Amino acid sequence: MAKKIVITARDLGRTKMENFCARCFWFTYHFPLPSDHPFRSPMPGIVSTLDSYIRRVVSVTYSEKRSLPDWLANALSGMKVIDVLEPKRWEARVGDFSLVGQPDAIWKLPDDSVFIVDYKTAQLTPSQEALFPLYEAQLKAYGYLAQGNGHTVSGLALVYLQPQPYRDDPDKLLQVSSEQFTLHFDCVVKQVGSWTREEVEDMVYALGSILSQNRPPDGRDQCKGCTSLSNWLEGIDELA
Ligand code: SF4
């Protein structure tokens, strides 16, 4: 029986990226490097630590004060939230493929609809903005999955927490290190515009049709990576 193809919300928008390579994607999906592989670099844990810290701050603030933290409520123009739901890993069948994902936060609004959020700890630099199509598709996948689980979705948003390095402000730098070392963040909300279920399904089919091929598809034109990799493997093969 053919292996079930599972597309994650994080991967959904990959084909929208300028440097997308179907061949690379096929290989990394079917032959992921195991955690003990010598060529695998350890991932820096700070970003996921910050993301789970933000989730915790928001949920504890809500359970204690029945409102979002002020910095977040202000960035959302005072949006009223009546409950903070526990995010779940959702899965939906799309044709022969599965779409899976778990958002960072699901907020219930007074009309019983949900507002879905993903936190990003990053400066909104041009290189970060270039990732927006990927993040936008990720949120659309969550919207699709939420609808499939009986929710009415009223909005999708990226909540950016931007570290403030205060490079040119010595007074601020002294202030943030006077008693203990602290790092300040600005909160910026970027909402995702309108989307449709067909749009999400098309993205699933686009990736699914690449991954269900028996052989790796062709690589990108002009990319020298494949040639240099096969030269390198040939060199190793001669020594083995
Ligand atoms: S090395 Fe280049 S062409 Fe080869 S799979 Fe990777 S991105 Fe694609």
C-alpha cells in the first residue's frame, strides 16, 4: 500500500516561495535526516522557547484577568475575546492527502466565531517579509482545519514580537540592564486577508502531487547544488 502523504500547515505555502525546489522538497520529505545524523545541525532552541513563553503569558493573563495582555489587545485595536481555547492538532483529508496543523492560539469572540493566531518572534525586516506567503498559507491551513472541526473562522493573524535592540539609545540600554538583563519587544499584528477552501485545497494538491511521485522531480534550473552534491558523493565513494 502506498505511504500516506501528510502535508503540514507549515509546508503548505512552500510552492509560493521564490526559491522553491520540488526536488529538494521531495528528498527532505522522503529522506529526512534522523536526529542522530552527523550532518544534522542542532536547531537553536531560543525561538521555540520564546514562542511557548508568549503562549503561556497570554493564557495566564487571560485566565487571571479575563482579558488579553494590554500590549496585545492594543495591537489588535481592542478586539474583544471571550475565551482562549486550547490549541489542538487538527487533521483533514484532502483528496488522497492529509493536511495537519496546530495553531499557536485560538481565541473565541463574542459572536462564537474563532480568531486564529500564530506568533512569530522576529524583526519585520525585508527577509522576514519575504516569508509572508509561507506564513499566510500556514494560517489559511489552520482556518481550513478549524472550519472542518466545526468552527466559524472570523480572522487569521500573525502576531510579531519584535525584539528592540535599542542600538542607538545608550540610556535605554543602561535602563534595560540596571537590575537584571531584559529584552523589550514591540507587538505588530498582520492579518491575513480573504481566503477560500479551494485555495487551500489547491496548495495541498500542488505539494501532494510532487510528493506522490515515485522518483524525485527535476531540480531548479541553474542550481549547482545537485551537481556539487553528486561530485562530493562520488569522491566519498572512491574512498569507501
Ligand atoms: S541542490 Fe538545487 S536543484 Fe538540487 S535539489 Fe537542492 S535546490 Fe533543488
